[in-house]
Amino acid sequence: MQSYENLKKEEKSNLVERLAYIDFKLQFTGFVKRSEIGEMFNVADAASSKALSAYSLWCKGNMEYDLSQKVNVISRDSFNSLLMLDAEVALGMLANGFNKNKLPGASTTLIPYEKIDRVPNKLSIDCVAKITRALSGGYAISCKYYSENSSNHNFRTIVPLALMHDGTSWLFRGYDRDDSAKLNFKNFHFSRVSDVIELYNDDDGKKEEKEGLSNDKEWNLRIPLELRLHSTLDESTKRKIRLEFGIPEREDEIMIPVRCSFLWILLRKWFIDDRSELEKLSDNESKVKKFYKFELINKETVLFLKNSI
């Protein structure tokens, strides 16, 4: 099988870009339609068919035609990626659209750019691809998940539902079929998943109606966070936080609507003080000093809305 770099030297650039798109779609969604190629590159069906034929020729064993679904699907047992994309790049394209400028050997950025917190090989490309294929295909995965809140690292069955990014890490929303407390809808970090098995051929693996995002109450509930710059901050620090969050000068409050499912993440990420009065008193008596950027003004409303589901 040819590499993407070698293929660029032998074929026209527009065809190579279409082959790259086909490869990307197969690896990370599990299928590719002729109509998708046409829409992506604004070409007629004949050009899309030519690209699919060329891909079959150059990348033997990667794709097969599913007669029941009438669509080209990944050959999981023999697939060998043409692109060898970085997992974070792939997730970025799934979230924001296929981008030829992110492909291997693409031209440099328009202006100098470097991602600061990039950790090489943080994410397993194999695990990521299996999870996103399950998300796209509407079926479950079996995997181990290393949660920071639980010592249970046994295999569990999860139905992936949506991609998320918290500004630092990639996560996915999913339905955990094995949660003993029946708190099934959860956020999962891609980096904490291992030993992924796709349940695409298992009748029990298909996503059930109750497992869809439309039934995820925390996902669908938007909560207004009314925040005030924390009273312990000096004016210099407040000024910096105003700039960071786009708060007008001389104002101390901001209201941000967020999904309930993001609440726990944002409380920590934005250093929001949501302690009760008793907790504050206890910290003061223990002389525990914690850094906060904001105080949660409408704590009672947030708790009421959260508990209403």
C-alpha cells in the first residue's frame, strides 16, 4: 500500500485530497458515501465514483461495499491507514470539518503557531477511531475506563454520543450501561479509555432509544451561571480576569449559560467558589486558603435546576 506522501508525488493533488478524505471517513466514521465526496469537493457523481475506484486500487483491503446498507464501509480486519493522522488532529477535524491543511506534509501555517501543551502520543489513535466509529454508527463499545472517581476498572459497555473539548482535553459524552447507581449519562476522557472492542455486529450493541442524547437530561438542560469576581482577589488580579473572560472594565459580574453536563468541569476549570456557608466557615476555621476566580451568585437556582432532573 502506498503512503500518502508517495501518493502525492504520483497523482494529481485534487484526487489525492479526495483519497485522503475517503481514508479519513472510513477510519473515523466507519463508512463513506459517494454523495459525501461530491458535497465535500463540489464534484459530480462520476468524479466521486472515480475517487472511490482509485482508493480501492491504491489502498487494497481497506474498504468494502455493504450491500444491505448500500454504502462503502471500512474493512476492519485489514484496514491500514493511508494518512496516519495524529489522534488530536483527527478529533479536531471530526468536530470542525475535514481540513486538507491538517494532512501530513501540508504547508506551514499562515502565521507562526505552536500548541503549548501538546503531549506526544497522549491518545491512542486505535482507541479514538473505534470510539468515533461507534459514535457515528450508533452502537456500543466495550472498554476499560480509568476513572479518577472510581477504583472499578473492569470492562464496561458504553454508547458514545457526542464529542467534547474542555479547552485542554478531548472527551466524549456517553451512556454507561453498567453503572450500578443508574447514573448512565456521563462524560468520558479519551485518554482514560483502553482495550476498546466495537460491538457493531452484536444485536445488543445497537444504541437503544433511551440511550440517545435526546433523553440525556443533563445534556439538554442549560443552566445560567451568574458569576462575580471573588471578594478575595485584589484589583490587579480582577483586572486580569476581566480581560480573560471579556468582562467590561469596572464590572465584576458575568452571566454564562452552560449545559448542566459541563457544570462540574467548569466549576473546576474556572475556579468557581460554590461552597456552602458551612463549608466556608469550616475552611476559615481550619485556615484553609483556596484560590477562586469567581463566586457563584445564583447557587440556589443552580442547585434547584440540577436537582429538578
